[in-house]
Amino acid sequence: MKRLWQICLLICGLAGGPAMATELKVAVAANFHPLFEQIAEGFERDSGIRVRVSSGASGALFTQIVHGAPFDLFLSADSDRPQRLEQLDLILPDSRVTYAVGVLAFWCRNAPATELELRQWHSRLAIANARTAPYGAAAEAVIERLALGPALQGKLLRGNSVVQAFQYVDSGNVNGGLVALSLLKARGVDASQYWPVPPQWHGSLEQQAVILKRTAHPQAARALLDYLLQQHALLTRSGYSLAPSLAQL
């Protein structure tokens, strides 16, 4: 992999001007938004390339992209939507890559969060909408696995994104939720209040990124993606796992 400074020198040479003339528009899954803001800040500082971030549920961002939204990169919370964009021939060849693996966590505000507490849960529970958010689909799979459907009938509060589900619990509207571990880490929630759900309890939360074919700055986009893929320590510290391919970089 080329070092960031080498790529940025190439960008400047091809552009015939300073890197600061380049601006990248990045669509970022809601769960990854807080961490990506930190990464984008470091990239801007190191490269001089501006980064504009739009955040939302992966499904909503996917729909915007299919309808022509002018993004350069898409960081999804799943692998399905990047694969579909590849099938639609909307991404640059060989640009689809796993940048992180998400972790679903049970968050309980009024009691220690444990597996037993989750198995016995019968109060309102905040989750993301499974139709638009991969973390919502993972939460639904956990509920089905634990046969919690009858106990939670009419008690599921679904947010448009995992961030909104997180906010329902954070505001005190509900006492529990199935949310992204990364959001709990970013908020500084005490570790006694959350329990990471075993990954085998739900489908993969492999999060993939793609560079969109419509980008006017393909080399700058690749530089940003390479920069992201190098943030191993930050990713793991922030509540993500690394894909085997990432761990070898």
C-alpha cells in the first residue's frame, strides 16, 4: 500500500495545484459517524484535502447514491449495499473493502447489563429499523434467537438509524436498547451498563466502503480510504473488530 504522503503528492501533481483545492464528499453510516469525524480531521490535517461528511442509515444513503447523490465515497454499516452498488456498476473497480466489523451491544440503564438480563427483558427496547439499518437487522435476529418476540410485542421502539435508537435510551425514554458498541464507547457509557452480544447471535456486521465511479477525485478518495484502513488501534479502541484482511495490513 502506498503511503499517504506519496499519494497526496501525486494528487497535487495531477491537479496542478494545492491539495486543498480538492474536496471529498463522504456518505457515512450513522454508527461510524462519530469516529469518522476524528479520522477525517486527521486526514485533512495530514493531506490538506477537505472532507465533507453526510451521515445516516446505510439504506437511506444507498438510496441517495442510486438516485445520483454526488458522493465520492460510501462507508456502509454492512457489506450488502456496497456489493449491490458494485453489481450496478456504480463503483470503481477493486475499491470495495471491509474497513471494520461492528459489534452489537445490549445497553441497560437501570441494572447491570448481562446476558441473563437480556434474556429476561420485557420492558420497552430501542433498536434500529431493520429495513434501513444493519444494526437493526442484527437486533431483530437476536430477539428472534432469544424468543423475545412475545414479551416485546408492542414494546419495540425503532429508530431510523442506530444513532436514533441510541438516543432513545440516552434520553431516558427507554431503559434498554440493542445498539452499536462504538456509540457507547464514544459516549463514555460505563462498561457495567452494556454487554457485547456474541457475534454468532446475528448476521455479520462487516462494514464495507466503496469509491463511487462518479467521483471527480479518485486518487484523493483512495488516499482517504487507505488512511482509514491504517487506523487499527483507533478502530479497536472505539468498539470495532478488525477483519482478518485488515489485521494483516
